[in-house]
Amino acid sequence: MDRSFGTLTRIVLLSLFLLVSRTPSLFGQLAALSSFEGIAVATADRTDTSRMTDGGVVSVEGAGGFVVPLAGELKGRADRDGVIGVLLVPELPFFTNLYRSRKLVLSAAEFTAPVAAGASSYFMSPSKHAPAGFPAYHLFLFNTTGAAATVNVYVYPTRN
């Protein structure tokens, strides 16, 4: 009887271990870094929705917030002082419909990398934190420098 109790205990413990190891949210673990790399971004003002570049969708479900740095390379010399930025728009029908049918962007967060006139090399934004109010966001990129750029956006979910 003692032997079968020990076997049963081991089976229960093994089952609990497997359950916990396959359910990261039980211990508050978050998704890993999401990388959106090599995005070609033409010149587009922040309000010019028809020329913004679609960067894809990122999930931050379960996160309290996220940190977003962006970095990249100008493909020519910047004509003027400007920024290369990304808007995070909640991935929900209300926000998507506004963007598609009315050309309005209601962004929950914005991250930018400043670029000086005459610059012609690499750029990087400071890492900024934003609270996560929605489980997923659509990334829309813009570029006010006058020079095309290749942009990388990194989204790292945080607990707070």
C-alpha cells in the first residue's frame, strides 16, 4: 500500500509539473520579444494614412505593458529634421474600421526615433514603456525625414 501511494504521488507530481510547464501564465511569464525587421518605410507624414507602412500585428495578451525601441538605416540623406515612428493601433474592429473606411488613426501608443537633417546612416529610438490596454496592436510606420528607410521594430511585453 505504501508503494502504490508513492507511485500515485509521483504521477500527480509529474502531472502538475507538466501542467505548470505548459502554462506559463500561472507564474506570470510573458511572451518573448517580437521582432518586425527589414520594413521598408517610404516618406509619409504621421497623419497621411494612405502612405503609412503596415508593419503587422503584435500580441501582448497578458502583459501589463510593453517596451518598444525601433532602429534602422536611412537609404539616403535626410532632407530635413524629422522622425521615423510607429503607431500602435488596437487590433479591434472599431479601430480597424476607422482606419480603413475613414482614414483615421486612433493610436494607443506612439514611438519615434529622431533623425537630423543631412543624416544618412543608422538611427535608434530610446526605449519607451507604454501600458497595455488591449491584447493586440497593429503597427503602422511613418517617416517624416524625406529619405526612405529600412526599419526594425521590437516589442517586449512587461508585467507592469
